[in-house]
Amino acid sequence: MDRREFLKTTQALLATIFGSSFFSIEELDAMETSENKPDLIWIHAMSCDGCSTSFLNAEISLVDILSRFVNIVFHPTVMAAEGKLSMEILKKYEDTQNDLIIVVEGAIPSKELPHACMMGEEFIRDTIVNTARKASLAIAAGTCASFLGICDMKGMHIDAVSLKKCLEEESVDTTVVNLPACPLKPNHLLYTLFYYIKNRKTPPIDLMHRPLRFFGNTVHERCVYYNDFQEKIFAKKIGDRGCLFKLGCQGPVTKCDCIKSGNDYDKYNCIKSGHPCVGCASENFPRNILFKHYDDERKLEKYKDFKRI
Amino acid sequence: MKLTIDPVTRIEGHLKVNVEIKNSKIVSAKCSADMYRGLEKALKGYDYLTAIQITQRTCGCCPYAQAEAAALAIEDALQIELNKNAKLLRNMVIGAYKLKDYLLHFYTLSSLDFININSILKYNGNDFKMLEFKKYVLKEISSKKVFPSPLFTQKYKNVYIKNSKFNLTLIKHYLENFEAMKKAAEMVKIFGAKAPHMTAIEAGGITTRPTADRLIKYINLAKDLKEFIYNKYFEDVLRVAKYFKEYFKIGKGVNNFLTFNTLQNLDGSYMFVAGFSKDFRFEEGVEPYEIIEYNNYAYYKENGGYKPLELDDLHPVDLEEFENSEKYTWSRAPRYKGHVVEVGPAAIVINTYLSGKNHKLNKIVNKINSELDISIKDYNSVMGRHLSRAIVSMMIIDKLIEDALNVDEGVLGFTQLKKPPSNVKGVGLTEATRGALAHFIDIGENGYIRNYEMVVPTTWNISPKDNRDIPGALESMLIGTHIKDENNPIEISRIIRSTDPCLACAVH
């Protein structure tokens, strides 16, 4: 592989993510030599690291992204620094004028229980608020940071808040882009980053701050079994032909592009693997029943009240 | 001198380590897990099958193991037998994920403790990726930016590998490893639907139908991955082990090792054996209800020692008590029959070796031991743990290919459960990437969970002191360690990372 070839593959990949040739090869080339790259700080709040792990699987490798398009300043899973030195990076950042993007993974502790997550002997909530204040774009990576996901279940004592809510509580007006899905889909993040790099503004988003490009349709609307649903052919058990609705499929109430995106990364998905959608990108995830027997008559309940997202 | 490392980066989650050094020796150590969610008790009132999807979300690095343990617990409660394809496919999903984790751990997370990344400047070959990387480093250095790329903020002086050719090989493999991990992730996705957080693992098997094209893809990827593991990963670990030979004596913890069964063979036996060894005397079989978790030093209002499923709720302490008590971590302190134990790949290798049940493993270990002039006792060390991961990886990849060839094409490896059960209990035991993992489920009326308990590998390893003030496994590894240069205490980082801590799991 040489340089030209590399730029070509990158361009092709971005074209599948954007649905059009968003960047010309010349633009990609110029981007790399530009001195004006935005900085990126990635912070783990109450997360499982799944979004970071998932991002390592991005089709454009992490090292390429790092060395060409954005300047990743802080990322706990890949950085060589540790302890005090890594915290100094965040401290030093408070005095610069660089263009900054903050990515937050995981839900954020409430004001009442801030000690539920700490980093560098500081409350992670404070670190996030201070960094986000300087940032021109805040990205909530994954379902927990966007809609709380598994960090907000009935019996929990933490009362965690989403990134958007946290910034509202602390009156920080940085725009938040929510990228739900558990784990984060690398393409969603690449899209948001590249859109920002090119236009210096957030991509078009819906009322829940999700990019319209990925969250305009439900999983159901694009499902391979949509015809079966129309014909009322329902699977009675896994492996049967037909729509998985009666097995507890959350596709009709979950907005995400799982089925639609046809590029390499997403060629596998839950429904193709025979399992009903568990609704991991939904604001109601997790419901009390995610997968059931077809004649099971227990009620699917929603618990979430949306006061904290 | 007191020293705090917070955050410990390049691990999974939030860890703080406090040590006290006197006369170049660590005299006390405290490991603090800094994140709490309270997942297991929040499962109460949810459907029993949600346990599989929700518990795997405790951890983005070893979700497969949580999913498997939850599925095993349900299968144990309902007395379900898996069919042939279900066993094989489940091995193929979790095995591939294990490999991805081992690679991630050695290259992405640990190798920066050994490689001198500046060696890249001496590169004069013609590999595209390496040249690009060199160009990038040169640019970074010449730009004199306030924020250098995180890859180059190496802190310690004079501790890295001095041989620049060796460094270059490792850097090359560090970069190649990203591709290898993607291959392993794709293997997981073929039958698991996505990675991390596979939906296809369910109680009863794997929901994906093993079609011929999926199988062929899987086997092809597995063969590529085998190449990488045998010729690059294993060789690199061996060379690093030779270079840092003194690390077979550093980071020795307690001599108690606990393992559970994993990767079932078709005849019902397992690849690695479950059991407990003390001072290198091995006893097969485990009694899961002999586990007790102590809370004296953990930030919970309940202070005692509790058996699995004994508590039906855990309450976090408030901010005032958090700041003014002896408690120092969110992690509880599990003990097996009263012993502090180490779990993980070193435990697998030691216990399986001592049992003598896996001849292939014993052969590999014997060969390495004579080459490096070490004994099985030296596996209880920093290098021993790295080496164990490489040995286990080689054995797993062989098994995956064998299993994939055994799958009956087109036959669904899944038995769907009928009515939701009432009033049953089950235990699921498995080996995760980081060691022995146990799930306990108590299903109440109509399929809803009454109580749930997870005892997770990293909880064993980074456990705080128990109620008798005996320090945990990682703490004991640190205590007594000789620090060569107090200004460059890299020994501490290397010991911590050798156990591959995963804090999201540990506290859950």
C-alpha cells in the first residue's frame, strides 16, 4: 500500500459512511498536513469501556485517525502517560485556545453521589464539566452517556445523569451530539468527527440530539423481515421463518441504522443472527423483558422517566 | 515516600494505587476501584433472560464471559442440556473474544511499558505503515506542541528496551495488532452478531444458524489469526520475557490459585481444569458457596462478610462517610475458604499443569521452562502472567479451528426455553479473560429475578483488605517489591498491568 492508495481507501470508506463523496482526495490530503486539527479528549465516566473497544475496531485504524485527522490528547485506554502526568495534560488544557472536541463514554454521577466515579482524585463530574466548558463540541458516545442505558435501572442507587443533562445542570452551553447504541458504532463517531472537521459545526440532529443520518428510521422500517410482518408471518421460536416481533423484538421502537448500513463493519447484526432486537440504541433500554417465548403474556414495561437525560 | 498512581491508564476502568516506599521497598499498598454502578442488585424484578444481556454490559472487554456465566447459571437452574452445535458455537464465540482480549492486553495496553517508542526514528525499511508512523512522530517532535500525542508521553527514563531493532519489531507488531484484533472481533461477530455485547449468546445456545459461508469465513479468519498468534504474539512475549528475565522474580503474589472450567469439549470434559491450588498443591473441583465477600473496606453500608445471594441489596455510603472513613474502594474483598486467591491466565496454566490433565499444555510449558531456565513456580510473577496468556492463546486458537471443523452445517445450535420458570436457583462458573467468574441467580415468581450475585475475576485480584485486614492479591504482589530507582518506579506499573485489571467488572 502506498500513500495514494491509502487516501483512496479512506475516501471510499468515508463515502459509505456519509452516503456521498463527502471529501475529495485533495481535501483528505490537505487535512493531514493542516496545522489546524481539532484536539480530542476522551473521558471515561461510568462506562464499561465497550465504546472504546468498539472504536478500536473502526475501519480506519485508530493510529491513522490519530496521526492524520484529529489530535487525540487524552484517551485513558491508549495513552502512554499515567497518574499525575495524565492529569496534568487535562490541567494544562484549561489555558489553551485550541479547538476542542470532548467525547464522554458512560453515564455521569449525580450531584448527590459524585464519588461514584473518580479519576485523579477528582470527581469525574467536575473533570467533565470543566473540560466540556472549553470544548466546541461534546459527543456522548454510546447509550449510557446519551440515554443512561444500564446505568439507570429500577433498583439502582446512583441516579446517574446523561451528558446533556449534566451540562444543563452546570449551565454549560456546549452542543451535545448523542450517539446511542450499545456499544457505540464506530461509524457514527467517525461521521460526527469528520463532519465537524470539514464544516466546524455539528451534523444535523433530531430533538434527542442524534444525527439524523443514522437515527431517522427505526430498525423495524428497514428490517429484512418487514415483509413478513406485513403478511403477519411471525416466528414462534428462534430459527423459524418470519418476523421476530412475538419474541420480544424492540425493532419497532428503536431508532438506529443497524440494518441499513451495508458497509463492511456492519455486515453482521442481531437480527441476521436470529436474535430479536434488544433495543440497545433506544432511550428505554433496558426494558424488563428483552427476549421471550411467543405466547408469554407478561407485560413489557418501561421504567425510565426521562428526567435525567 | 508515599506514591499515588491515579488514574492507572491503559487498563479497563478507573483504578487508583497508593503505595508507601521505605528504603527502596514497598511496605504497604492500597488498590482503589473508583467507579460504582450497582448492576447486580438492580436486576431484581427484571426477566431472568435479561441477565444475559445486562450483565455483559458491565464490561466492554470481557462481555462474552459475563454473558456465558449468566447463561450457564440459567441453564443450571433449569437443568438444560446443550446440543452439539450449541457447545461448539459457544466455544467459538467466547474463544475468539478471549484471543482478542489477550492481544489487546499485551500490545495495546502493556507493551508501551517495554517499548521505547522513539526507536521508530531509526527505521529505514519500506513498510508503508511504519514509514507513515515515523513521519508522524517526526512531525510531532518538530512541532513542539504543548500536547504531544498520547503515545509519546512516556514518563520513565532508562527503563525501556535499548535494542532498537527489537523495538522496531515490537512497534511493527503493535501496529499490526490492530488489524489482528479486528479479525478476532469479526470472528466474534460472525456468530455473536456484534462485538462487544453479543446478543446471540442466550441460555440454550447460540441463536445464529451456522451456514456454510459463515463457517468458511470463520475458519479463514481463524487461520490468519493463528499465524499472528504463533509467529508474532508468542514469539514477542518470549523475547520480552528473555530481555526482562528479572521480572520472573518480581510481582510474586500469594501462592493460592483458583480456576473454573472453560471451553467444554464434546465429551463433556474441559480444556482447562477447575480447582484450587495452595503452595502448588492442586485439588480439583470448586465449591462456589464457599466464597465469602467482605465489605469492611468497601464503600457500602453493609460491613460484614456475606455468602453469595445472602444480601439482597447493597447501599453505597454517602459523601461524608466516603471522605471520612477507613473505607478505600468500591470493590469488595472475596475470599475462597478464607484464602486470598489470584485468578487469571497464570492460575489456569499453574492449575492445569499441576493437574496433569492437559498433556499438550504440559509439553509447551516444559519446553519453555527449559528454554528460559524457570520452573512452574516462576509463573507467579509479572512475566509469568504475560507468558501464560500467550500459552493459553496458542491452545485456544487450535481448539477454535478444531471446533469450527466439527460443526454440523445448517443445524441450529439452540434450544429455546418454554415457560418462564418460578422459584429456582442456579450457579454459572466460567473462566473470563482475567480469571474465574461466578454468577448466582435466584429466579422468583413468573421468571422475574429475585436476587443476583456476580463474583468477578478482577474483584479477586484487586481486592482490598478483608475484615481480618489481610491484603488482596495485587496488594500482596506490590508489597515487598524492590524499587530500583525511586524516581522511575516502573516496577509498580508493570506489576499492576500484568494482572490486566478490569475495574468496570470488578465493581459492577
